[in-house]
Amino acid sequence: PRVRALRTESGGENAALFQEFEKILSAVAQRLEEGLHESEALLVGTREQLALLLAEHRDNGFVARCLIDNHADVEDVFEKPLDALLAQIHGDAATGHGVAGRSYLASGYFAEAEAAFARALAGGGRCDDANRLSAYARGMTAYLAGDYVASVERLSQWLAAAPSDDAPLAGLAHAAVVKLGVLVQ
């Protein structure tokens, strides 16, 4: 725009100079457009590689949590809903939410775990596992909130269906329940 403004202000004696400017600007615009197309293709390829890398780490709960916690950015990058990406990575979105839920539980984020299991159930996840672990998450959330009656109810639901591989969760639940007598007083 500046060159064009200068052209209208100057006389005809500088026409050759301004023609050279126009050639240069036209060539730059063409190279810029080519560069943008190449960058776009590179970003598309990078996004595809990232999806493959995420699938390789599908069992890592921290990866699933990161995707869920940053779902707006994830949807912008992958240009698809989060559940569609989780389905691509895990086979179905419910499994992805379940993997995240287990990771939240292991880290003590019980409310987040409960929400992840609720999304897994809503997405058709295996109800026995998600229901059981959701009961545990609700029980521990109630414990932290001081609702000890609800805590014991939910933890009892979980315990009734808990397999032996829930031993790490059992240790934490036991530590919470044995303190109830002192906390109630």
C-alpha cells in the first residue's frame, strides 16, 4: 500500500522504478502463499503423527487426562470433538474417559474421577467397572466433604463389587474409614 501511495504522488518519471517494485511485490506475494500452503501441509502431517503417538500411549492416564483437561484446545487442533479423538485413540470414547478416571483416582482427584466415569457410562462404557469405580470416587469425595454417611454408603457399594486388583484403592479407603470415629466426634 505504501508503494502504491507513493506511485500516485510521484510523477510519470518514476514509472520504471515502480514497475520493478510491483514485480518484486508480486513475486513475494506468490512465495508467501506457497510458503503458507507448505506450512499448512506440514501442520496437517504433524497433527496426524501426534494422533499416532497418542494412540501408542493410550494406556497412559496422564495423556487421557491432558486431552480431557484441555478439550477446547484439543478440538481446535484436531478439528473434531474430543470424544471422536478418544474413540480414534482407544476404540471408543468411553474407554478413554475410563482411563482418565483411573488416573484421576490414583492422583486423589476424586471429583474429576467421578465426572470421567460418568462420561464413560454416558458413552456406553463397561458399566460394572465404571459404576464400581464411580462409587469409590463418590465415597472419597463425600469423605473429603465431611459427609461421612454418604461416604460409608458409597465405599460399601464399591467394596461389594471390588476385585482384588483394587487393593491400592482399598488401602486409601481403609485409612479414611478408620478415621471416621475421631472425625465424627
